[in-house]
Amino acid sequence: MSITTDLANTCLFIKALSDLTNDPTMPSQQQTLLLSLYVHGTTSQGKLEELTGVKASSNSRNIAKLGRGEKAYAEDGPMLLENYEDLQNRRVKMVRLTPKGQALLDECWKLSFGRSERNN
């Protein structure tokens, strides 16, 4: 594939994400977070800072918004991802897509790339 085709498909993926979440104003940081987890799978919050280029504090806020929601605002989140303590090192927080988040991003993939399998 050419870079133009890759870019066009990425734009289609982001549009599908916006359409399927009914959130046309989803911040790019949240889109990047979801896409990073989709591509790389379960990862630590520290690694997500490296992958997304977003500071840990912003990633934590975005994880809350895309997960259970933010306690300060008492809003339920969409439960697209979840975070938990690493069993080997409780100081490390891990993040993964929920089955709902995985299904949503799989559907975005199908809509934008026209096939159900990804080449990881």
C-alpha cells in the first residue's frame, strides 16, 4: 500500500470511530489512545505515554473518560477500555480494551479497510 492509501484508510478509521461512538467531537488524544491499544494490545500506562506522545496525567484522564467515567463528574463512561494493577508489580498500571472496545474497533477496521482481519 502507498502512504496515500494508508492515510486515507486511517482517516476512514477515525471517521468510523466517530460515527460508531456517536461522538463527532472525540478528542484526538482519546482516538490515539484507542488506536494505540488496538494496534499494540494490553500495555502499561507508562508505555502508552511513549506510544501516544501524551503526558501520563492526560492519558489517565482519557483512560477514565473512555473507561468507567470520571468520578469528579459522576458520568458513566462508555467502558471501551479498563485499567488494572499489574500482578507482578502493583505500582504498574496496565490498560486494555474491553470486549466492547475491541468489538467497536474491529468494526471500525472492517468499515475502513474492507476486511475483517488485521495483519499485526
